[in-house]
Amino acid sequence: MSVHFHYQDNRLYAEGVSLEDIASRFGTPCYVYSRAALTGGFRQFSDALKGRDHLVCYAVKANSNLAILNLFARLGAGFDIVSGGELKRVMAAGGDPKKVVFSGVGKTESEMRMALEADILCFNVESSSELYRLNEVAKSMGKRAAISLRVNPDVDAKTHPYISTGLKQNKFGVAYAEAMELYRKAGAMPNLRVTGMDCHIGSQLTDISPFIAAVEKVLLLVDELEKEGIALEHLDLGGGLGIRYKDETPPGIPEYAAALLSALKGRPQKLILEPGRVLVGNAGLLLTTVEYIKRGEERNFAIVDAAMNDLMRPALYDAYHDILPVTRGGHETGTYEIVGPICETGDFLGHERALPIAAQSRIAIMSAGAYGMSMSSNYNTRPRAAEVMVDGESMHLVRERETVEQLYAGERIVA
Ligand SMILES: *Cc1c(COP(=O)(O)O)cnc(C)c1O
């Protein structure tokens, strides 16, 4: 458990605010973020990289709440986006588009236009077709687009197959063997400006070695480019640093940064990183209330008011999240399947958890700040959860709970 979420007299707190108080005030399910944890993570990057020209581009898809984007923007962050929608969010939150890098394999023409209009820092181009399209779009606007190629270094990130992106068989990036040829082509396109190289090999990496293997392969290409007179301004090494959900032992931010800096020694390029999960994952939790305890022949169930639509990771990746009682003591400890009300057997948040709970108890699903709210849906016509940011002794509602009317507001009945 992080220092920002802790027990005080057997009650679970986010910084100086008790989760019981948050639940009474805003209801459940509710995401709760610690401002100090968010700030602390970002500062660890800044501290570890000070002395080197760098830009930390927070990966918006991990958690795109405006309050979080605004907080990072004020700390000096840039942003890694994967859609035009995310660009709008960044700008709505006060982020600087000139610090935005745009990743993703399927950028549409209108997304390219929006990004060129906003003068973003760089497009991370993922295919030769995209390169041609971007050149055409930029030409039609009388602009030059700054580009990096996202190179696929073909290294095994040793993570869940759904979030591994740097292997030959993945849809991401351009093949390592084709990168040189594509850089030459890009260099000859009048409406492109080659400024960098990019790679991102996967998410929730708990070991430093695949990162270093990727850097080394990227640097070989940088050297080849230099021989041909193409000098790059920046190297973007992506995101992917893992966090502790259960018993993983990922390197800390300082250790990770030091290893990258050492691999990049003597290289003049600005360093760009795109961390997502490591900045927000353990800075947030999902607060939920037990509706029913249901005793079965083989298992006992705690049916809670959060579900797979609120937090998809257990259903999608069979991911583990620690689950803590909001109040300790008071109830006998039993072992439960923690499940939601959705009509799917995959709708679970945890298996075989020993918890001192009864109906109406509240529990906290930990490490839910990344890929929680941002992957949530309205399945079963469930309005999405409220989001609260705690700052010391104060709590701020940073997203209102959705209403059912909002969910069908765009729908029409046919006469
Ligand atoms: C998802 C993603 C990231 C962030 O990954 P984390 O594992 O959350 O750090 C960074 N860059 C790209 C291109 C991504 O797709």
C-alpha cells in the first residue's frame, strides 16, 4: 500500500480524508485519486532526468480525467495521445499542444488535421501508408509535419500478450528491417520533417532488460541514419514501466531512468518518455459498497456495486487487484468471490479474498488509477462512476456520476 492510502484507527484513508466520508458524500462506485501520489510520481521522473534535456509525455489513455491532465500539465508534462479526442482533452485541461506526441496505428485524416492545426510536437508514425497520408494532409494545409517513426525493435517485453507491442507479430510500429528505407522516404517528402525516433514495447514491464534491449536496437538505427546525414532531435523511448499490483517487483522510477540515461550516454538528443500506468496506477482506487453477501454451496459471494464495466482489467486480463476493507474489525472475516451485478460470469473483481465484511460494508479495489475509468463502459446501462481527487484534508469531485438520461440522450425512436 502506498503512503497515500493508509489505515488510521482501522479506517482506510486517502491522504487526510476517510474513504467512508467520500462514500457518504459522493456515493459508490467512485474512483478516488491522491493528488500527492500523482505529483510524487511525476516529480520522481523530473528529478531522475534533471540535467538532461527531456520531456515526460504522460500517456493520456491510462487515465484521461481533466483534473489529472491539468495537474501534470502544471508540473511541466507533455502528453502522449492516441486519438483526436485525447488531443481535445489535453487542450481543454490546459496542456500545451506543442508538447504533444501522437501515437497510434490508425490516425484518421481529420485527426491529422486537428493535430497539425494545433502544432503538436511530433507524429509517431506507425506505417508507410500513414507516412504518405500525413505528407498529403500536411501539404493540403501548407504545413510540414514533424515525424518520428515508431520502430518495432522485436524484443519480448515478457508481459501479458494483450499488452505486449514490440514483437514482430504485433500490429504496432514499422518493422525494424524496413525502418531505414522508410526514413529515407520520409526525408524526401516535402511536407514532412524527420525529427525523431520512437519505440514502445508494451505495458506493465517489471524488468529493465527489455527496455535496454530496445534502446540498443534503436541506437543502431540512429547511428545508421547519422551516417546518411539524417540527424535526429529526439529519442522517444515510450512508456511501459510496470507497477506493483500484488507481488511484482518492478524497478523504481529512479532506477529505470538511470538505466536509460546510462544506455544513452554521449547521445545529444532530447529524451522523451511516455509513462502512463506508473504515474497513475497506484495513485487511485475504486471505492465500492457490498450490496449482498450470498452464500453458495461451494463459494460465498460478495456482490458489490462496482462491476466489470467500471474496472475491466480483471475480466479482460485476469488481472489481480488488491482489495481492502474500508473499515477493519466489526465483522467476522470470510472468504469471498468479489463480483459485480453484471450478467456475465466474467464479471468479477477478485477471487477468494479474505475480508471482514457484511452487506453495506465498503471495500477498496486498489491500484485502479490506470486503465480503470479510462476503459470503463456503460454495459448494462450502468452510468459511469464518479471520480474524486483528494488533496490533503480536502476532497474534490473531478467527475460527476453519469445519469441514465445522459446514456440514451443521443438515441432516437423510429416512427
Ligand atoms: C499505452 C502506451 C503508453 C503508456 O503505457 P504504460 O504502460 O501505461 O506506461 C505509452 N506509449 C504508447 C505508444 C502507448 O500505446
